[in-house]
Amino acid sequence: MTSQAQPGLWPPSGPEIVFLLLGVVALGSALLVVTTRRLVHAALWLVVCFGALAGCYLVLTAEFVAWVQVLIYVGAIVVLLLFGIMLTRAPIGRSADLDSGNRWAAAVVGVATAGVLVSVVVSGFHTAYTPLEPGQGAAGTLGSSVFRTWVLPFEVLSVLLLSALIGAIALSRTDIGGRE
Amino acid sequence: MHIVYPVVVSALLFSIGVYGVLARRNAILVLMSVELMLNAVNLNLVAFDVWLRDRLHSGQVLTLFVIVIAAAEVGLGLAIVLAVFRTRRTIDVDRLRALSENAAGTDDESGDGDGGGDREGDRNGGGSRGTVASGGGEAAT
């Protein structure tokens, strides 16, 4: 999708500056999620990270995905994680033993993964450019695509969600035992 | 929009998630890091959908599917974490050594004691809940 009048990588245009700022917010809050010493703060920084990612989707003209992200990730999944923190009686304040002993090995693996991935994608996509056109990810277009082309995976996914919910209920109820 | 910006952000987010999965000890924090990795994949899918101008919008539809699968995953994962917490009274992933080869060995006597206590706790917990539950069960039968 290389157009003829492709602008250079630097200076970034207006939407790219907004995207980069949102990306910095998302990366910083993700780093705080994996390094903070307070369990509840990790869940709240996860809200910031998901919100910034929703902003990134909006800049990328995927508006329906952005609102679904806000509804499901921020609204449902983080609340579920907070319930999990509450039900496992985690300490609210600062707790010292949230990181395991192999933290430095994990840091090495993380930095190596980042190095490999960033060098590969930069060398692969440094010329890729597309102008943004609004309306590509509106609810109407995406809905007609889901219910025309992707209707069979959609139905399979609803069955998967139902079975996962039944499994979660069966796992968390205590009066349904195994076979004695 | 240069595609290199979203894919670099996504690669960095994915590696932060990798670090979190490997370094965290609390099982709920491990689940949060898995969510970070899934979000990195979502950002990649949306960026490539916008770049390729897919007529079927497969990237964004797959993003929606991944969000649904993440919801199912975190629901099941939290149910498993709560079941583990109910029987073991801890969700530290490096203290759950029941499947390790030397779990009953020499290194962690306290872990072994925990293991013994786990079964007792399981039985007691099952019993104490069983008194509540068996009332319901007898009423049901």
C-alpha cells in the first residue's frame, strides 16, 4: 500500500503524534502493571493501559473496536480481576513478595524478546504507509462483515463463551463434587 | 499513518507481558500480564487491517473475537485461581509445587507440611462447606 507521495518517517504527522503519545502512556502503565508492588494498583494501571490502547484504536480509525475494548476490557475484565484480588484476600497495601526469584532471568528474556521483535518489525515494515480514512471501522461496516462473512465463527464463539461460563460456575461451586 | 509505529508499540507491549508472566508470583498478576500480551496482538491485528484495507475486515473482526476469548479465558482462569486458593490458601505460583518431581523430597519440608495441610484443609474446607452444602444437597435429594 505504498502511495506515491509517501511522507517520511520523521517528522510524524498529527495523528501519528497522538498515537505515539497514547502508545507511550500505554507502555508506561503496562510497565507499572508488571513492576508495581501493590496488587490493587496493578489492576488500576491496567485500566489506564487499556484506555490508552482504546485511544490508539480510535486513532487507527477502528472506532467500534475501541468502544468494545472500553466496554469489555475496562468494564468487565478489570472488574473481574479486582473481584479475584478481593476474593483471594490479597493484602491491600504494599507487599514485598509479588516478584518471584527468577526476576532477572525474566527481565533478560523480556529485553531479548523486545529486541528481536522490534528489530524484525522495523526492518520489515519501515516503508509501510497508509493514509487514514475514517469510517473503515464503523459499527455498520463491521457488523455487516461479522454477520455476512464471519457468522459461523461468531456462532462457534458464542458456544465457546457459554461453555466457558458453565465451566467457571462448575469450578467455583463447592457443592458439586467429583464422583465419589 | 506509518505502520511501524503501531507494530513497534505492540512488540514492546508484548515483551512487557512476557516479562510479567515470567517474573510475577501472584497468579492474578500473571493473568494480567497475559491480558497485556493479548492486547498487543489486538493492536497488531487492527494496524494490519488498516494497512491492508481488507474488504472483509478480518483484522478487526478477529480483534473482537480475541476480546471475547480473553473474557472467557479470564473467567475460567479466575475460577481456577479461586479453586486453588480454596484448597491451598495461597496463589503464589512458585509455591504450588504439587506436580514437581521433588515436591515430596527434601527441599521444602514446609511445602510438604503445606501439602499435608492442604489435604486436611481440603477435607475440612469441603466438610465445613459440606455442612452448608449437604443441607442443600439433602434438601435437593
